[in-house]
Amino acid sequence: MMPESVPDSREGKESLLHRKILGVKIRHARVRSGLSLKEVGEALGVSAGLVSDMEFGRRGVSLPQLEVMSFLFNIPVIYVW
């Protein structure tokens, strides 16, 4: 039996999978809206590279960032949630 302090490896994999799925949805919505990475980054106050990292699941996305993106892309937050 494993001690409780050792995290379950599935938790990390599920988190990564969730970030990747979220990123695909964000990229799809951004491309459909006709906005560039730079434009989205400027609206969020981050670099285009950071937006790219979000789209590829290398970086998490906060709820306030999702709210701004949903406004920019003219979609409900639940679409990407």
C-alpha cells in the first residue's frame, strides 16, 4: 500500500489531458474568430508565445483568461470549459 503523500500518477496524466483538450478548443475558437496569437495575447496582457503554450497544453489557463477569450471569440465560456 502506498503512503497518502505519494500522488497518484493518473492525476497528472488527467490534468495534462485536460489542458491539451482545452488548448485544442481554444485554438479552434481563435482560428474561427480570425484572431492572431498576438491579438489574443495583447487582450490577455501576455505574449503570443504564452497563448501558443496554452493552445498546446503546455500552460494552464485561468478562469479570468477563459472569460476574456470567450468574449473575444464570441463563444460561451462553457464551450472551452
